[in-house]
Amino acid sequence: MKSLFRIFNLTIIKEYYRQNAVFIFAVMLFAFGFLRAVEHITFIKNALKYSSLLGFIFVAWALHALKVILFTLRLLESKQNEFLFHARLFSLPKRFLAFCLLQFSLIQMTFLYSLAMIKFGIEDKRWWQVGYIIVFNIALILIGALFYEYRIRRPNSEQIRNKPIQKFISRFQTPAYFFFVRYLFSKQPVLLLLTKLFCCLVLTGICNLYPTDDYDERLLALGGLFVAAGHTVFCQQYFIFENRFLLITKNLPLGYYKRLLNYLLTYFILLLPEIVVLIRNLPDGTSYLFISFLLIFVLSLIFLNHHVQYINNISHDAFMQRLFFTGILFLVLIMFKIPVILMALINFLIAAFVFRKHYFLSEFNP
């Protein structure tokens, strides 16, 4: 069992945390950068007191568990990981226990928070709530293990399903800037839903936090930075999508500005839910001019993130490390009140320069 879990650790667990480093950083920075310890304690005690709030937390944990389950299933289905199906050579108890440990390792972010809730629940003698939290976490682990066991028993199986959304979308002609959006709706709907949900919740939380203290527009700018970080997965998926399905576009007689405009329109469409959330929850006293500059800033960060994907000979670890420190740089610039529109213009210029220099030389290494 130890050897099997070690294989899962090297192929799945490390890969998950490596690919989601920016997402985890954004969550941790939001949770512990803005909220003080006393606010966390108040939130936990209210969750233990009110069942509706506790249910909301359970939904968030379930969505995170769904995210890691889908990630693991996607890795199991990839060509380079077909050897993992040899896990069937282990006995069922050992295999299932290894799957439980795998799922447990992937939900550490929510599990550690549940430990804090259990601690305060015991102190306040909220025994039923503590029991619910324990049972729910065990259920998340067992459900994930059952999914993995089900998939490992069916190697090379592909299900063909009738998807009404795809059938409806296929009736319409798709402009070039909508190709990737359509791909997300048809092939990656859960990824799209979870990412949009995370970004919209971050914006909603920041907009509601804004009037509670002496915050200024830097708080909204930091929220925009978190939203841009949440779209990193889309930038990576777009690069993969292009190299798998749209390599012919490099040979089309399209100018640089036309190509850049298509990317810009694509990411603007993807940002529409966040734009709606921001406008509907706009704090009092915040000008629409600043909100316009903020949205341009978020779009420029995503735009820059997309185009640096074209630079060759950068390992994934090195790329994520640079992305992390770039995020820290923008965090510092925001805190020093550098205008977001100025940063946005610089981002667009750098993105255009990188695109012109590296686009036709870029190579995809799966």
C-alpha cells in the first residue's frame, strides 16, 4: 500500500499542487491577508451557530472536492499515466486505502480549516456540528476513493453522451474569438463553473468588506489581482487548446493586431460574470471611472499571463515561481498606490512585445 500511495504522490498529488499553486496562493492570501484572526474566529463560531452558514461551507468544501476529483480523473485518463491502471494488481483493501489517502492529501486546504472548526466546536460544546463536520470530511474522502476505484476498473473506456448544450451551440456559427469559450462550455464545464464561482465569490466578499472599515480603492485592486490569478488555469488551457486544435491559425494571413484583438475579446467574454458581479455590488463612493480602469487592469494581467505561455524552454516549476513573484510585485505596487491604469498599459505593451517575439516560435511540450 505504501508503494502504491508513493506512486500516487509522485504522479497526482505533486502535480495537483504544482498546477494549482497560484489558485492556492490566491485563496490563502485572501483568507489570511485580509481577514484577521479574530474575524476568522467570529466566522467559525457563527458557522457553528447557524446551520445555513455551515451548509454554505459544506457546499464550498464539496466544490473543492469535486475539483480535485475531476483533476485526478483527468490525469488517470491521460496517455502518460496509463501505467496507473496497474494499481488493480494490488488487493482491493490496499488499493482503496491508497485512494483514500490520495483524496485526503488533495483536500488538505479544506481539511485543515475543518480542524480549526472542530477545535472551536469542542470548546463551545457544539457536539452535533462537530459530528457533522467529521462525517462530511469522511464522506468527501470516501466519495473520492469510490470515483477513483470506479475509474481504475474501466481502463480506456469512453462514454458518449448526448449533451443538449453542445447540440444547441452547434447550430450557430462561432467567431474566432469565441472558439475557446465554446471549448470550455463543451469540454471543461466544471472547470469553467468552479473558476467563475471562485472569482465571483472573491469579488462579492471584497465588495461587502469594503464599507466595513477604512478601506480604500487598493482593496478592490487586490481583488482584481486575485481574479486575474484565478484565470491562470484558463491561460494554460487556452495555450494547450491552441496547440492541439488550432495550429493551422499560425499559417493564416492574419496581422498581429487582429490576433491580439481576438485574444482580448476572448478574455473579455470570460470576464463578463465578474463585470456583472462588480457592477451589482459596487461599493458606495467608488467611481465608475476607477471600476473601468480596474477591469482594464484585470484584463491586462490575464492578457499578459496568456502571452508569456508562448516563451519556450521554461519549466513548469520555473514558470509558476516567476508567476508567484510577479503576483507579489503587483501586490506591492498596488499597496504603494501605483495607478492601475498605468500598470495595465505596461502589461499590454509587454504582452504585445512577447507575442510578436515568441508566438511563431512557440512549441508545445505535453
